[in-house]
Amino acid sequence: MKRSFQFLPVSLVICLLLSFCFNCSDRDYSSGIADADNDTINNAIDNCVGTPNTDQLDTDNDGFGDACDEDDDGDGILDDDDNCPTIPNPTQEDSDNDGIGDACDDNSFAPQFPCVDGLANGHPCNGIDLMSQISIEQLGGTGAEGNDSWGWTDPDTGKEYALVGTTTSTAFVDITSPSQPIYLGRLPTETVNSLWRDVKTYANHAFIVSEAPGHGMQVFDLTRLRNVTNPPVIFNADAVYNGFGNAHNIVINEDSGFAYAVGSDTFSGGPHFVNIQNPSNPVAAGGYANDAYSHDAQVITYNGPDPDYNGKEILIGSNINEVVLVDVTDKSNPTQISTINYSNIGYTHQGWFTEDMTYFLLGDEVDEIDFGINSRTIVFDFTDLDNPQFQMEYFGPTGAIDHNGYVKGNDFYVANYSAGLRIVDISGIDTGMMSEIAFFDTYIPHDNTAFNGAWNVYPYFDSGTIIISDIEGGLFIVQRN
């Protein structure tokens, strides 16, 4: 007799079918209902079961994959309304109003005053935007004036800081967001106020000198700026070097760890050597008095075209009426290499090497006054350090006095007093060609031959931000556009 299932109870058939389905799914977790969105991630571990997301990205770590999370960054703003949906930004700040939140906008720090039709907030300009400005009163107090400046980049955080000298103190400003700088505080003068203050950096420390009597060299640990939570702060020095009293300027060779105070009350105003390899414990290391007063200098470890001096530590002094080259490798026996002067000497003030160390660009501070000429840069050929040669002269478009100048790549950045910052293309210097390519005039009233306006410029931040310290205007933060 044949067996037949056609008379099995319906309830038994349903039970058998359900049992078969569940047994199959248990055995095959990689197919069917176990991977509802077919993204190869089993439902049991998929953080977004209904939407394919093989990367399982979960920005806010809330257990819901970004593919189906309505607030990916967990900042309380739904993605559809969030101007930066992958980085928490509950305040939705958007400085340049481009619809992209500052938290994820690569161009979030637009200039407060772009250079448009030759003006930025009333300042004549060409190719340079005014990101922001901090007044001299805020930096140095009532009645203060600005002078020198330098920059520091925190190697741990990448933050950029302006170090600004004033008649009363040295001010510290976080310029990481150049349109929104933060004045962190200042380090008061060690003795009394002075028109002259100068600052340089080495090993995350600032070294500060002044013409103030008995001031010495202040040492300040710049890493302290990381911990300022309630600015502004009145700082104190971490150390003070008293091997000299007053000094006009300080120069540092970061390769060797030596500082050189120039225009001090020691060594007839010649360079005073200080070992700062242990920044908090500066040690006297001699000096050089043979060529009298040195107003400013640059000291480098030489790797230029003259093979006789490769690896030597060379000082180039701007010494009132001549340029002096000195081998200071042996601090106990510094040796003059050569000297050079030039026509129409007013006051040999300050100069800087080109990056290949072939040419030296010099500014004379009073030739515009004494000879009625436009702003002038004198260029020397230093191919042979024993026999430096005159190369060319460059004349700027105004009669403003040139003060401090620095080379970066093929550009020469000059603090040009009443004419502000001027940027000069020196790529044709070999053939006697230099030409102005950009400027920002910090002093609106005039471009006359007078001691107003831009004292110093610092162009070496990786971000491209440039700082200008101005006698009357304080700190100008600018960028080329």
C-alpha cells in the first residue's frame, strides 16, 4: 500500500516548513535574510542593516553607521542642517559665510579686509589682504609704541605665534587663525621702557634684549603659551642673562645654538657671544670688538659658493659705515674675513643673505634722508667671502626709509617704514633685475621719508601668514592673495 502525505494535517505542514527555513538560515549566515542590505556584513554585526555600508564608518561612535545616522558627528545638528556633518561643531560657526563650517573649511579664515581696488580697510595695497590687526594699545598699554617682531611655530601643535616688541614689553599673540588672533599676554621690560626691543627664538624659547639700561637678555619658555586659558596674562621671564646691560639687537644661529647680542655696552658694541644650547642657562662665550659698533647682523653656518668656508660659522655685521664678515667658528679667536662699503653711505643698518648665500641684500637707514633718494637696497656678490663685490642697487617707488628686510625663496620682504611692507621679486638678481610685486601700506597718512609705520616683518610661517610690527599701528597680520 502506497504512503501519501496529502492527508497530513495543515498545521503539521506549516510546522515542518518553518522548521526547514530556520534550520537553513542557521546554517547559512552569509546569505538571504542574514544580510538584508547585501553589503557582505551579517545583520547581527552590521551597524546599518538597511543600507549598504561595507566600511561600517561610525564617526560619532554611537553604534549607528553614518550611512543611516541622521547626526553623523553627534553634535546635535542633523546632517541635513549641519554645515560640517563629520566634525562636531554645535555652534555652526562659518567665518567666511560660504556654507561650510569653520571646523571643516580649509579656507575658514578669510581676511577681515581683502585688498579690493587697491585698498584694505583704507590701507593702500597690492596683492596682500589684511587678515586682522591688533592695536599697539592692546599689545603694550597706553602710550606704547611698536618695534621689533619675530615668529614661533609650536612643533607639537603646529600653532603659530607672533612675538611683538613694544616700548613697554614683549607681546605674544596666537595667530593660528589669522583672522581671529588671540592676544595671550605680555612679558614686561626687565627694567624701564625703551624705544628699542628685539626678540629672536631658539629651541622653543624667546630671547629678548633692549636698549633699556641694565635690561640684559630675557629668556622666555614659549611652550608656556600652550597653557594660557584666560588671556591676557602678565608673564615673567624664565631666566635673565646679565653679561651685558643694554643691547640694540640679538641674532641667533639656530644651527649652532649661539646668540649674538650686538650694539651692547660690551666689546665696544661689537657682537657679544652667548651659548644658549641650554636655553634656561645662557653662558658667556666671548665676543668681538675689532670692528667697533655693530648695529645688526646675520649669523649662519655657511654652505654657499665659497668652498673655503663651508661648515664655518660666519657673521655678517652691519656696522654703521661698512659691512664686516667675521669667522666666529672659534669663539675664542674670531677672525675678520673681509669688509666692504658702498657709495652714499648714510647708516649701514641691516642685511640678509639670499638662500643660496650668493648675494647679500643691505638696507641703509638714512640714505634717503641724507641724499634725497628713493628707498634703496644695496646688493653685494658674496661668491668669494674674502673679496665681496658690489652687484647692484634697487630703488623702490617711494622715498620711505627701508628698515629691516628678509629673503624667503625669490622674494625680499622689506619693512619700509611709512610705506609699510614691500615684497620685491629677486629672481633676476643675477642679471641686475629686481621688481616690486606686492605691498601693504600700514601707515595711511603718507609715504614720506620719516620714522613712522612698519618697523619689522616676519615672513617665515609655513601657513603663508605674514606679520608686520608697526610703530603706531601695532600688529598687522596679512597674507598674499
